[in-house]
Amino acid sequence: MTTRRGFLGGLGAVFCSCCMLEQRQVQAQATPRREVMVGGSRVKTIDVHAHVSFPAAAEMMGLKVPPSQQMGPDRLKAMDAQGIDVEALSINAFWYKADRDVAEKLIRLQNEKLAALCAAQPDRFVAFASVALQHPDMAAQQMEYGVKQLGLRGAAIGGSVEEFELSDPKFHPFWAKAEELGCLIFIHPQANEGFRKRLAGNGGLINVIGNPLETTIALSHLIYEGTLDRFPNLKICAAHGGGYLPSYAARSDAGCVTFPDRCAAVALKKRPTEYLKQLYYDSIVFTPEALQHLAHQVGTSQIVMGTDYPFPWTKVSVDHILSTPGLSDAERRAMLGETAARLLGIKS
């Protein structure tokens, strides 16, 4: 029998994060698995925002992952302690500069390793396929292969691709394939090069401000350039609560009313805020008030739980949802796992 430690080590799995910080509080001894209850019933909890990386793939881009990030055995302990039953694994895109040949080999390696990891722990992990979105036709093929042949549950992409917005017509083949497959697309921001000068200095602003800003821009372009009208059945989940867009969404509606000429290039079928209600968002918004506002803006049916593991933005993602006032038991169950289970094809 393959042990957890032996299997994860054999895969060369490295569990990494947005900012390379680790959870070091997990005890060496076995951690009792927390069972999350809502209204007296057990809930299967699903984390849609959890990261993983494979050293062999990073090496193909000349990158190295520090040994300190190797956290395979600790991951299951941390999941058990927090009450996370299933993680949907994704890899933050670092390969958008790769030429076609390298990108093809790198993505195949990553997706096969993701599939093997999930097959070894099918009750704990599912995964999003990686795709080389700088080559949109190939990305569509990689996603289809990942979903149909490897059992992956969708695809994870960056918020932009080498200064191209996701709404650019060059990406239409990818969006068409995503709509055809009916799979979930998880958008995670990249460290946008255009932000680096202004966000340099103290505070880690390239992450703290830059990441949610990148998502805000990406979603806004998908709305205003008509991508969501062209592909109305897309299933998209935005990291970090959708960035800043849901927090100040009414300004998007007011902009087209105040300056109609600036919205004339593409005739939208709905008000900008209405598109927000057809997207999904993770719960990483930090306060009960922020989660309440997000729920009010987009609907509780559109929110799924995220942790950003192993970066400890929210070690209490389960409790964040359980303790936010004003939610019904049905809404808590949906956020904690029921909605994600439906989107990712996870059995109850």
C-alpha cells in the first residue's frame, strides 16, 4: 500500500502559494478530522482555491521551487484540522512566455501529475487543468483532453496573458470550448507587469492590491467587450471574491448611463451588474461584512469556499461562512460545498 507521505513524495508534489508563506502550525501527530455540521447535518466542504506545483514542470521554465515549500504530508493534516473535505487544486500560470513546444510538454506533464495525485486520493482532491492560454487553440485542446481523458474538472487560467486581456478575440476558441464542455474556469490573478512600478515598496502591494485589481480588470473586460454575451453559458469562478468589482459594482452601471458614448462600441444585452450574478466567486473576503456584501451583490448561490492554501490568508474559511450573520442553513451549506460539488462534479 502506498502511504500518503510516500506517494506525495514520489509525485514530486510541491504545495505552493501566491506569496510563498507556509502553515507551520500543523502538529506532527495525526490530526483528528473535523466534521462540519450545519443544522444538525454533516456537510461535505469543498475548497475551490488551493494551489499545488510540481518541480519538474517549473524546471522546464528554468525555475526552482525552494525545498521549504514542500508540504505534501502536512496538507492532509491541515485540511483535516480546518474541516476541509475536498480541495480543488490549481497551478498559478508561470508558463505564458513559453513557446509552443515547451508549453505543450510542460502542460502535459502537469496535467498528468495532477490526475495521478487526484487518483491516489479521490476522496480528497480534484483538480483544474493547466492550459497554455498564450496558444489559444492548443489551450482548448489541452482543456478538452484534461477533462475528457484525465478526469480534471475544468481549467485554471491567469487574469491576463502577456498583456492580452481575456476578452481579446484571440481567446474566443478557448471560451467556446469551455462553454461546449460545460466545465468551470477558475480565474486567478497574475503579478501584472504593468503594476510593478507603482506597487513597489513596503506592504507587498503587488499582491495585496495588484491581485484583486487584476481580477477586477479581467472581469470588467469580459463584461464590457461582450465576451459573456457571446458565450452566455460559461461557468467562471473568480478568485478573491472577484477582486474589487463586486464592492463598487454600481459604478459600472452608472458609467454607461453617465457616459453612454463610452459604452457604445459593444451593445451589451444587460446592465453590467447583472453579469456579476452569472459568475461565481470564492469566499476570500476576510470579514463577515464583506461576505454579506458579496452575497447581497451577486447572490449566495454564486459563492463557493476558498482558502488559498497553503498561503494562510484564511485558516478559518469554514468558520468565516459559519459565523457570518444573516445566512440561512441552506445558504451556508451551498457556500461550504454544495455549489462547488455541482460545478465540479463531486459526489455528495
